[in-house]
Amino acid sequence: MAKVNRRNKPYQFLGESIPPGSKQVIELEAAKLYTHSPLSIPVEIIHGAAPGPVLMVNAAIHGDELNGVEIVRQLINAIDPTKLKGTLIAVPIVNVFGFIHKSRYLPDRRDLNRCFPGSEKGSLASRMAHTFFSQVAQNCDYIIDLHTGAIHRTNLPQIRADLSNPETLRIAQAFATPVILDSPLRNGSLRSEAEKSGITVLTYEAGEALRFEPIAISAGIVGIKRVMQAVGMMRMSRKKLPTSVIAKSTSWLRAEADGILRTVVSLGDRVERGQVLAYINSPLGNVEVEIKANKGGIVIGQQTLPLVNEGDAVFHLAYFTQRDHMVEQVVGDFIEEVIDTDLEPLTTGQLMPPSPA
């Protein structure tokens, strides 16, 4: 019987041909500056020696979300194309305008992640969205979209996905963050429009804008590799996947007064109904307002700026059908595992493990 040739074919991308078992950086022209100098989105194609699916890992659709940029950089350095099945499309910076200006938005103040699939004749944001979506995203079988919280707001590592799709649920569980949110699709987002095109998408949320946070970065790299194993791009590990828990629902707790915020819980902490999570004081201390949990849950996001106005979202809580202390243990085990992972060192920030119950 003749031996089947499993050698991959060259990958065609933006007019370039990338040989099997190699890497190539391609610049996707996105717009021009006032000087007519081109502004391009850097794309690295890692084309495996053997056939397999096409996965895109992209970051900085919001230009100030830096953890994902570092995740992509380290991921590129960690993947050997001669041992890869399929093709990895790595895009560290989608919103190059926002990245240059350390801003979430584009120069027209639009949110790029509300402009997909975009239009050739629309606004700047719409045109960039169209270019990226039509020329890059639609070439993919899977997408992992990397995000962080906003400025002065941090997130526990979590996956957000439409879990009604069995394949999306499978790879969300393979990523194995401690918490998975069954998140509805939002029109105009990359996740929503890609799903409509039959592409399976995960959104990874972790950390805070304009910061490098080691646990958020390490967890992202480890999770992406697990997904690559699950879809057949990398050799499966014999190590058992950590437990993930799907949140039943989530809600934000808001400040009921203006003042100086003193938080007494951290990301990953289990809280009980009626528990005080923070105090809001006047500068002289003669006024104090408590923020209490409306029901038991786990802290998956919180404001980091100690100044609040009435109505500000301060704590993001997730609620579970399981007993919350079990979920807290999952979070603790996850952070301990990530801390022990042998990845590149970072020293510019720290996402702290949850405090003991």
C-alpha cells in the first residue's frame, strides 16, 4: 500500500506563499497617517509542516490592552513550525492607531470591536474592520481574541463565548480558565461576526489595560496551547486539564456614593450575601458607605482606581450553581499552576492570588 503524503501545501496569504514548516511576517496596510505614510497591521504566519486547521490569535483590537500583545509575542517564540499541524496566524496589534496613542479607540473615537464586519466606504473604523475581517479573519477556522479590562479595571482570567455551539464549548473547556462565561454575541464585535461566518471564536479576558500582568499573560499562553492541542495542531499533553466552571450569571455592583474607595476583597475571592466588599469614605472620613454583595459569588472583575463617583461599576461578580467554595478552590488551584509554569519572566505588574477563605 502506498504511503500517504502528509506534507503540507504552501499557505497563500495576501499574495504571499509561505512554505510548510516556516514563519513569515506580512504587513497588512490598514490606513495612512496625515503624512501619507502607510500604517500597517503586522501579521506573522506560522505555517506547519503538516496539514491542519487555521487558528488566528489576535490582540489589541482595543489599542490599550497590552497583555494580549505580550501573549502573542511569547506564543510566536514558543511555536516550532516543523512540529505544527495547520497554520497559526498571529496578530499582536489589530488597532495600530490606538496602540500608538495608548488609547482604546481609533482617531475617530470609534470602538473597532463594534464595527465588524465593516465596510469599504464607511468610517475609518469601519474600513479598518472591513480590511482585517475580509483579508485575515475570514481565512480562519478558529479565532482566539485577546482582551483585558478597561483602564482602572481588572479581570480575573476568564473565557467568554457562545456556549450553545458544541465546538465552542469544547475548546472553551480546553482553554481551562477557572471561570467560563456563557456570553451572548454582541453585534459589531469580531466574535459575533466571525461566528456568523461559521468560525469558532473564544474571547479571553484577563488583567487591566496599559499593564503587563504575569499571571494573565502566562494563563493566556498556556490556554492557547491547550486549545491548539484540542484542535489537533499540537501533540496532546498527558496532563489532565484543570477544572473550569461555567458561570450561571454575572452582575456588576455599583458605588452608591462619591468618594475614596477602600476594597477589602480581591479577584477570585468568594463572597457571601451581605458581605462588605468595600467602603467609600469622604476625604475627611466623616462619611462612610458600604458596598455589600447582593448574593454569594466569586469576584471576577473590579475597579482598581480608589476614586469613585456614584454609579461607577466597582465589582463584577459571577454566580454559580455549584457551591462557591468549590469555585474558589478552582481559582486558587489555577493561579498556583500558572505561577509554576516555566515561561518568560515579567516584573511590571502582578495579579495576586485570592486571599485564603
